[in-house]
Amino acid sequence: MAEITPRELLEQEEDTQKDRFLTFLIGNEFYGIEIRFVTEIIGIQAVTEVPDLPEYIRGIINLRGKIIPVMDVRLRFKKPFREYNDRTCIIVVDIKEVSIGLIVDSVSEVLTIPEQDIVEPPQMNKGFNNRYIKRIGKVGNDVKLILDCEKLLTDSEIDSVSNAI
Amino acid sequence: MSSQYINEPLLDMFIFESSQLIQQLEQDIIISERESYLSELAIDEIFRIMHTIKGSAAMMCFNNISTLTHSIEDLFYFLREENPQDIDYSTLCDLVLEVVDFIKVEIEKIKNGDDADGDASTLINANKDFLSRLKQFSPPSDTTETKSHISPDTQQIYISQNNGFAPHSANLFKTVIRFDEGCEMENVRAFNIIHNLKNITNEIRHIPENIVDSDAARTIQNDGFIIYLKTDCSYEEIHQHITRTAFIKDLELDQLSNNEQFGQFEGGVKIQESKGQGYKEQSNKGQTEKELQFTSAGQSIISVSVAKLDKLMDLTGEMVIAEAMVSQNSDLKGLELDNFHKAARQLHKITSEMQDVVMSIRMVSLSATFQKMHRIVRDMSKKLEKEVELKIIGEETEVDKNIIEHISDPLMHLVRNSIDHGLESLEDRRATGKMLAGTVTLEAKNAGSDVLIIVRDDGKGLNKEKILARARDNGILHKDESDMTDREVYNILFLPGFSTKESITEFSGRGVGMDVVTKNIEAVGGSVSVDSLERVGTTVIMKIPITLAIIDGMNISVGNSRYTIPTTSIRESFRPQEADIIRDPDNNEMIMVRGQCYPLLRLHEIYDVKTDITKFSDGILVMVEQDDKIVCIFADELLGQQQVVVKSLPSYIRNERKIGGLSGCTLLGDGSISLILDISGLADFTGKDIKN
């Protein structure tokens, strides 16, 4: 059979997405996020506040009829809040079938970072940021911090537990 | 045909079909039991159901189910053929129901992705015992044995194809096999035959060629199953071999004189097939009558996955919003557009009609849910030795599919409670001069945008004193006893913490997990109330909305945020005088309206919204009522009334934390999001400092 099975298709798709990262800026740092998680990038829009949520979840937005929560990555990293401007973007990511928008200072570009240029982050005992950084990519002289998306979404429980201790 | 073919859709189909059949079987049995007579029709029906399940279970390799159903099938085969007299119906029904339960459990396991590993041997033995006892009373004839050995044949599927026959085969045969009508899964049976024949033949060809395909079943049904085979065996041997298979209606076995026809077939499978199709058309004509009967028997119904309906529902909701966005677009303000408005009105008409239709698709009648209760009534009355009659009224009432799922458990609970605690024992009933058989009535009816589901029994009713005593003991009385109306006393039953395990026996009234009932019903936006008269009976009324998906809502604004209040819970809205506001020492605010005092809720405080309007005289108060709890909500202004499509909050937020007082969100005409207030949740805020 000459048909392409869904598995092969998936593999092909994964192949084109392999090693590709969407990079964005928060403050002065470049962060990277695996392209397979990204659904789309939209400009900042009116966010409806939802009460009683952690500060870094700004609320919900209407994405063509689909209601998704938005998280301010700045606040998630415990950096000071910065007013949104026309450079501010929402990166809509789809992680484990949960859609969420990530508010970032600005989106930079899509980069290919080959496997050999990605290294494990240095072991540091201090610094809470480290938790969300999966690995570090080297591009020329620059360094891109590659985010662990799953942790970004699910870490709040661990957060609260460690705070309690 | 090995396990690699057993894929998800097939499994889904198996689960769906089997559970439907099982439900049907359960009903049949219960009806038969009530009449303590098994009609021929019922026996046939049960036999057929068991047979179908057996077949499909064997196909899916769930051996325990197939062997179990096989034993029941044997039993009913005997009943059908021998028609023995004086059967012990209640034992028989017990047996079948046990089998039903077993299969249900297994199907549940399969559904959850576990192995169907239940051990059916005790049940099978019980069935066999029963059968042999029956046989003792009426000696069996030979016919019982011949046909009922199907599963041994099915087990032979995995026999190696290689055999030691010489290549020069003497005999060529053409066979046309027709199966009994309604024996189901012709293709699997055909496969079986081919497999069995492979051991004794050298070459074998068949039409239709691909019998794994599900279409093949229909082709075989219509055209018969045609096999060409080359073998060393004699005519008799082949004939015997094929007739061993079950459910063969007739068999044409011709010996072909030479290789010609066989060769022709080899060369021209395609031609033969097209011929076969012509034949099919012919036979179709002959069968039109039968098929007509089929269609009239309700084949115009298709089953659609709920996910697709949900999607359709979502899209329709989008369309309603999009329509509002277009027709109320702010760009149109102040323009004279007669033709546009005409067109917009037409669009509005169509969208609202479409919305109605989509809603109606999701409506399911309550009858399946109600019918399930027969089984519970039967089991309970046997166990408790009470005579109970179940009356069902208005089972054709329709509610949204999502809601049905939520009321099935509470209903079961209420019926159980009615029988267990409501109805008196036989002696008591005799003593009070009531009919010996107690009655439990299930009633459903429409009331506006709600459906009332009523569970009524003619038992001893609730005992107020005992309820109060119990409530006192548990420390859940918040009011002075003398102040409480009967209704309030009865509603104590639904408070969490009222029911304890001990109360089942020592307590005359109810209260076993009634708070669970309330919780379930409240989850779908309904309410439960109870009324009772001592010695006459108890009535529990569940009030549930017909649908959850679209509600009438009043939009209000607080600062930049929008909120939607379900219109049904709004009593009135008004602008208060500062003088009517009362503050207690804890700084709780209240308002006096027509001599009644109501708590006040400042939305901007609860939800921490920035707004300029904090003085009551600048904003507006909306008085809302839910489950006899009344609060006044303070908002900046009313924005207007609108039908809104309810959407749940994103799962990420729901997982993060449960937000009090919000039941979901919706999109407004301008595309902005409004949060839907949950009134009963909001009412819980009153009197509490929510910051803690």
C-alpha cells in the first residue's frame, strides 16, 4: 500500500519540527520554546480577569470562540510586571491538550538549534528560575534558555507545597 | 483475522452493542418475571440476544463472556425447543440477571481498558445445573445437542493451513451456503467454514473474496457464500464437513465435472464478482419486501457520537454570537439600513431555529433511565421481602443528554431509599390497612424551562420529631425548632452531615446519603425538595433545567468586568437609598426591602475588581434567589438581557483552583467574555469573610 500511515505522517511532521524553536524575549533574556507546542502567535488583546487565581494567570481571552487562559510569563518567573505595549505578544501553546496563552515581552524568531548545540543547564542550587529551564541552546555567541513547557503549567502544586514547607 | 484486526472502533462497537443488548435483556427478563411466564417471543428474544453477544464476544476474544452466554444460550435453546412446563421462573430469572450483571461488569472492565478477566465458571455451572434439572423433568431429544456446539468450532480457528494432501486433487466442488436469517456476522461464520475446509482441501476460493470486510456480511446474507474448492475428499465428506457449522439454512454442493469452471473462476474473479453483483440485485428485488419491513421497524435512526453533537452545539453557539456581532455591530450605529435590517432579521430567525433544532437533537427521553429502576425495585423487593409496584408516568419527557447522566445515580438512590426506608414491611402494611403491595411512583413532567422528576411512595412518611432529634444530635440545627416549617424540617435531610451510617436501621425516616443526591442535582443547576405526610407517604421532587447549554442571562458590569446572572434567579433590581442599608458590628451589610432584610454582596469586593462605583446610590442592586436563599448583588450597572451560550472555564483554570460563585463563562455580542455567576455559590459568601 502506497498510503502514508498516520504514524509516518506524524513522524514526517515531527521531523520538520525537530530542533526548531520559537524564541522570545523577556527582559533581556532570550527564551526558546519547542515549535511543536506552539499553535499560533497573537497580539495582546483585552484579557478578562478571573478572580481568585494566582497573579501570573492574567485571566481568559476569547480566541475565535475558544476560551483560553493566559499566563504572564514575566510574573510566572517572579519578575516585575511591565505594562503591555504593541510589542507584547501572546504565544498560544497546546500542551497535553491544554491550550494556554503565554504573554511575553516580544517574539523574536524561529531558530534551528541542532541537538549538539543544546546543553544541560548548569547545576545551581539557588535561583528558582532554573526549574523551568529544561536545557540551554547555543546560537553563535548567544544563549537561548529552552523552557520546559510542561513544568510551566503543572508546577504550581509543587510551588505551593515547597512554599508551605 | 488475528488480534491485529481488533482495533478501537470495533471494540467501541462491541461495547455499545453489547450494553444495549444487555439492557434490553434485563428489561425482557424483568417483564417476564413479573408475569411469571416466559412467552415464546421472550425466549426467542433472549436467545437471540445471548447469541449475538456470544458471537461478538468470541470474535473479540472475550472468552469468559462467550462461554457464559453460550451456557445461557443452551439453556434457552432447550426452553425453546422442548417448551418444558413448570419451570422455576424466579430461579431462572435470577440466573439470567446474574449473567447480565457479570457481563455488565466485564464490559465496564473492557471500557476502562482492563482485561475482562472475571471468572464465569460458577455461573456457567449454575446454568448447567439448572439445565440438567430441567432435562430431568423432560427428557431431552437429540436435537438439542446437534446445533448448540458452536464454540468448539470457533475455537478451531488457529489450525495450521499446511496439510499433507497430494497436489493432484481429484474432485472439484462448488458450494453455495446460505445462513439462517438473523444469525448475524455471516462473514465470521464464513471465515470459520473456510478455515475448517482448509485442512482438507488443496485449493479454495470464495466469493466474496474479502470476508474480513464488514460489507461481506451483507453480501453473504443476500447472495449466499460461494466456495470453489479442490479436494481429495468425497462429496459426502465435504457435505458433512460444511453442515457441521451452525446456522446453515441451506447448502448447495455441486461436483464440477472438469477443471474448466474452476479455471474460469481463477481467471475471472472480477467477472464472477460483477456477476455476483447482478445476482445480488436480483435477489434484492426478492428481498425488498423484507427490507421495507426493516426500515419501517425504526432503522431510520442512527447513532451519532456525543462528541460530534457537542461540536455542532459549540458551532451553533458561535454562530449565535457571530450573528449578534454582525447585526449589533457598532459600525452600524446611526445608519439607516432598511434592507440590512430585513436581512439581519431573517438571519436571526434562521439561527434561532437552528439553535432549537440542535438543542432538540441532544434531547433524550427519560425512559431508559426510568426503566433501569425496574431492576432495582425487583432486587430490593426480593431482598427486603416487600411487595413493591413501580409506576412510571411521563417517561417520554425529554432532557439534555448531559443532564440525564447526572440524574441517573440520584434517582437510583431515591428509589432505593423509598423502598428501604419509606415503605413499611408487609406486616405493618397489613396492620395499617394499606394495600399489601407498596407503590413507588416515578413521574416526570415539564414545568417551564425545568423538568420535574418526582419520586413518590405510599409508605409511612417522614417523622418530624425524629428528624429534629437527629439534627440536634449532629449539631446541624441552625434555627429554632419551633420556627421551622414542615418543609424546612424535611429539607434537613439534604444537609451534609445529617446522614450517618447508623441511621439506616434505627431511623424511621431517610437520610442515607441524601446530601449526595443534592450535590449531584445541584451540579446540573437543579434543586431537590421533599414533602411528606405521616402514614400516607413521601414525595421527593427534583427540579432540573431542561438544558445547560444555553441560558437566559442578565449582563451586568463591575468596573471593566462583565458578569452574567441567570435570569431565572433574578427577582428584581433596584437602586437603593443609602438610608435602607444596615450594617452590623462585623461590618456585614444588609438592606431592608419591604420589611424584609437581605444580605448585600459587593461584587467588586468579592472578586477584587477596580471600580469607581462603590456607593450604593451610584450603582444598582440585583436581588437574586436560589434554593430559598436570597442575596442582593451590588453592581455598577445593568447591560441588558441576552441568551448566552454557557461555556466552562478552561480546564487549566479549573484544575488550578475552584473559584467560588462562578459557574462558567460566555461570550457577549461584542466578543468579550462575561463570567456567569453561580447564585447558590455566591450566597455562600454572605456572612463569611471571603478573604480568609
